[in-house]
Amino acid sequence: MNVSVVIPVKAFTAAKLRLSPALTPRQREALAKHMAQNVVDAAGPLPVVIVCDDAAVRTWASQQDLTVCWSPGLGLDGAVEAGVALAESNGAERIIVAHSDLPLAANFEHLLSIDGVVIVPDRRLDGTNVIVIPPSQGFRFAYGPGSFGRHHQEAIRLGLEVSVLNDEHLNWDVDIPDDLHLPGGRSLLEEVRN
């Protein structure tokens, strides 16, 4: 099966503003880049489409020979839809959309053994960290607070089988300073410094 991973990546310099109380702008930039690289690495041999509207992110992706979907002015939902359309035009039969702030992501292959739509919510059961969809179904993305519920309902609206997967590696995203303290007492900031 031809599978692609679509990763929307915000400008590293503008990412993770809610971490400002704990991190300097340079630390936030390094952290955003570190986590995005981790998600790319987790894709392994699968083709990756980086969706972005920032020149530095485009350069970073191009230096790794990743496909870039340039998406200025589309917002997150529109940008993801553009990335999915590009992956589909390149022959993808299943598409994994993974956000770039998943520091514990190790691989996505286990998601492909489940049919239909697979949703990995964040650990608060609010956002959508990873979603696997079949292309050509007209799936409409609706990110932001409460996106897990909206994406679940969208799959039902389309008559698609939907599975919710609680994955301890993929449900850990980084939004607030407390999220920098990883399970097992690890500090994400220390990992970025090393």
C-alpha cells in the first residue's frame, strides 16, 4: 500500500508561543525544529510531505529531500487539505497527518494495521495529534480546540469506520510549559540542549 505522511510545520521562529513563560525565543525555535525532525524521523521510509508557509521551514525540508507543499494564507485546515491533496496526487492510498510537536513519536507503521479512519487524540482527549485517512473521501479537517470530537464526527458523517487509538508516544504533544516534562522525569529542554 502506498502511504504518505503529511506534516504541517509552522515557522520555527513563531512556533510554541504559549511556552514563552518558560523558554526564550531561541529555545522555542530550537525546540520546534527538534520536534519536527523527530516526527520526520518517525515516518521512517514513508514519503513525507511538509506543509508550510515559511521559507526557513521550506529550506529545512528541501535539504532533507522531503516534498514541500507551499501553503501561504490557507490556515491550518486548508494547509493540511492541500498537503493531503498533494500526497493523493502522488499516489497515496492512505495518508497519515501528524503534527510536528510530538517529541515521543517513534513510528507510525502500527497505525496502518487498522482500517478506516484512525484518530490519535492528545492525552487530554481534546486535540488531534495524528489522523490516518483514506484519500478521495472528502474528509474535512477542523483543527483547534475540540478537534478530536469534530474529526470523529466527520468520519461518521462520511460513513467511514473510525477507530480511536490511545498511544502514549503519539498522544504527548507540547503546548504549555508543563508539557516539557516528559514521562519518566525526562526534560525535553535538556534533550534539545544535548
